[in-house]
Amino acid sequence: MRILIAQLNPTVGDIDGNKQRMLETLDDLCRTGASVDLVVFPELFLVGYPPRDLLEREWFVEACERAVDEIRRASARFPGMGVLFGAPLRSTTPSGKGLHNCAVLVCGGELVAVQAKSLLPTYDVFDEARYFDPALEIKPVPFKGEILGISVCEDAWNDPDLWPKRRMYDLDPIGVLARAGATLHVNISASPFHAGKDAQRYRLISNHARRHGAPFLYVNQVGANDELIFDGRSLAVDAAGRPIAVCPAFTEHVQEVDMSAPGAAAPYTPQDTVESVHDALVLGVRDYMRKTGFTRAVVGLSGGIDSALTCCIAVRALGAENVLGISMPSPYSSRGSVEDSRKLAENLGIEFKVIPISPIYASYLDALAPHFAGAELDITEENIQARIRGNILMAFSNKFGHLVLSTGNKSELAVGYCTLYGDMSGGLAVLADVPKTMVYELARYVNRESEVIPEAIIKKAPSAELRPNQTDQDTLPPYEVLDAILHGYIEEGESPDDLMRRGFPRETVEWVARAVRRNEYKRRQAAPGLKVTSKAFGVGRRMPVAARYYG
């Protein structure tokens, strides 16, 4: 069977726009004279993933139904060619949610088959049981000489190898389809990116193909929607699990695949981790801006590595002409902070402004002096500087319509080494899921061909420059230690006792755990952050604020 992979980038909620993308893809295919048996689009492509509470609006569901029917009727223009796509359809489950997450197959103006999703994930960023009912039955579909085993995303994720501690589901939809005679498996997906996930997906799909002795096609969404980034990386494997085709990551791609062809003898090559995170962040910024209607961004340039990297990513995503960098030196800023920022701006070709905040800061201190009389200078005065900078950036946003990109990294957000309403101000937190140690790796990646980020920025000791001779390590453990503890505590779900048994010092572990717990309220008020690890702050981590616990 010859299949066209349509790895495309939908916009959540834009039913008419997504429908039009589908029809344009089909028209383009026919204009080329190509002859394929089936065109496959990703999970919930018609509404974009995740549509969240839009699914609870009756008018939205009705609009979906009309669009599905339009696509069914339009398929008559493409005789002999099936179209498989994802859409929400009403459920007949008694006392259920009223919707299924469906794979819909149309051909020749007819509705050929509908297969609802069986496994509804409710972990991490997923909340599908809130909206959908599971499939009432799982049946393969005879089509064009093959028996198609059609499944939707999570239905393929019940491989025991994936869940060494606890298998998530009792049901294995792929096994059910195989036992019912499926000769070709097709999985439509909207699988969010995190570093290393493409290799995990390949193992999953390859294992299914080998286990059941049938070729397997996997079509994934690409693009970014709010915090979630979808890398695409759709693939086809033969019955031995060898790759027939692997689509590129982080870009739309349409590719014809002969599913009867033998796979390549060469092994699958996952994308380099640092490269993949860089490309994910670029796509995340570009799509967030485009889909929210912003065209220009503003970044506060401190002379540090976080703001420099954020600025580089913004330029790659938007173009230098659409990025403004602002340096806002205070009484404690080093000369190098401004000059290094200026050099970065020159290297990137962006507009650059210097707005000193010392006079504004002095006005604050004068206004507060009668009320703070007798009190020592402390973090209060430090944070005033950060909040002045946040106000200036937001003023540019209001006046000129720029989106403020906040620059804090995951390590800082985790332990609260950031200022609420100060450096946390912004519409998108680009590095919110990037540990500090990876920030350095990404900076080196940006500089792989030439010095874009000045070497002085990379080499200098990290500092907020809010008091004389300040460095991050005055307050924080070494970043190598901090990030290792945070990885275990946040991403692996280890307790402080678990981490101490692994050899981390008790005092350091307990300080980190307390800091993470204590600063939950700050993160609750942070800008949306792009997810690039297996457990990001935000929608995928729902911890209480008013609580008392040790772990």
C-alpha cells in the first residue's frame, strides 16, 4: 500500500483553517499526478491538540461534525484514495463524557470507518479522560487489499518495556488488532516532544512491528501549542521493525511511503539531544508568537548567558528584524554586562537599547526611606531593581506590541532564584524547562560554527548583579549538583531520602527540596514555559501551594 504521510502543523481551535490545510494537501497531491492509496493526518488534526475545554462547548463540537462531513463529501473528488484523520466525534456511551477521540477514514464520498481511542492518558500533561470516553470496540478495517489496524496515539503506548515499575493499562489495543488479523498498523498521534523521546518512540513502533510481524506507520503532529512542542518525526517500519522512512523533526513534511518496501539495514539514528532541544525551543517560540498574533519580541539583556541564549533563540525563530534587546544597568552592573550585551546584539544584528535604571532605583529608595528607616538593606532592595526592569520591558510590550520573553532557566525557577513581577515578567518563558547546565550546552551549540554569544558571557560566573560582587553560587549549590538533585526530585519523582541514599549531601538535598516546595506559589504565577524535559513545571506538574509535606 502506498501511503502519504501528512506531518502538518494545526492550530488549536481553527477548525476551518485545519480543514482547509487537509483539502489543500489532497489537491496538491492530485496536481502532482501521484497515485496513493491513503493519506494520513495526525491525531485530532481537525481541532489541533490539545483542544482542552473547547471540547466542552456544544457549538465547537457541532462545528467539528460539519467539518468532518465536508471532508467526507470532498473525498469524492479523489476516487480510490482514502483519507485518515483525527477528530472528536460524539459518543453513545451511557453516562459518559459524550465524545470520542477518533481516527476517521473516508473514501469516495463515504464514511468507511471510525476507530475511537481506547487508552485515555491522564498523567503528566494529558487529561483526556476529562473529555473523552474510551472506544466501545476495537476492529481492524479491510481497505484496498490490506487489513488496517488503526489506532490513536496512546493506544500504541502499552509496551511493557515502557513501564518497568507499573504497567499503565491492562488493555493492549495493538495486540487486539493484530490478533484480529491486521496486516498493516497505522497510528495517528499528537505526541509532545521531550529530549530523547524520538528514540523511545522508534523502539516502541519497531517492537510492535516485530512482535506482530506487520509493517507499522506512525504519523505525528508537528508544531507548538502553548507549552507543548510536537516534533513530528513520523516514521514507517517494515515487519522486521526496520525503518522504511523517517520524517524530519520540527518541520512540516509530506512524504509518500511504500509500506511493502523493505526497511533499511542501517539503524535508526535519533537526533542529538542538544540539537533537538535547541530546535524545539525555536519552534516553540515561533509558533507561540504566530498563533497568538505577535510579530516582534523584546528581551532584557543582562550580559548573562540565559538572556543571551533566549535572544539567540528568538532571532532564529523570528528573524533579527523582529527582536529588540534592552540592557538596563543598575548601580551594581558591571561594565562588561552592557558591553557584552552590545556585542551580542551586533553579532545577531538586532536593535539594541540601553536604559539605565539607577535614577529610577534611587527614586524608589528615596520614596521608601521613611518607611524602611532602621532596617538593613536586604533582598527587598535587590528585587526592586529586577521589578524596575520588568516594568520597562512591559512598557515596551504595551507601547509597541512586542511580546516579552522571560529568560529564567529551570534551575532558578525550581528553587525560586528569580523575582516575581521582575525577571519573571513576560508572555513566554523560553528556558523555563532548561536546566542551567544545559543552558551552557545550548550556548556552545549556538556557537558551533562562529562566536555568536561572546565568549566572555559564557565564561563569566553567573550573577544577578543586584548587589556588589554577587554570584549565583553565593546562594545556590554548584549547578552540576543542583541540576542532578532537581532531575531526581522533579523528573524522576525521587524523595529526599532516595537522593541521600544515592550519595547527595543531606544538607544540600533538604535545602533544595524545601526551596522547590516553598516556591510553588511563584511558579504558579509564571509565564507559560516551553516543555523540553520529561517533567516540566506548569500544566504537567500540579502541586499544592498551601500544603505541608516532606517529600
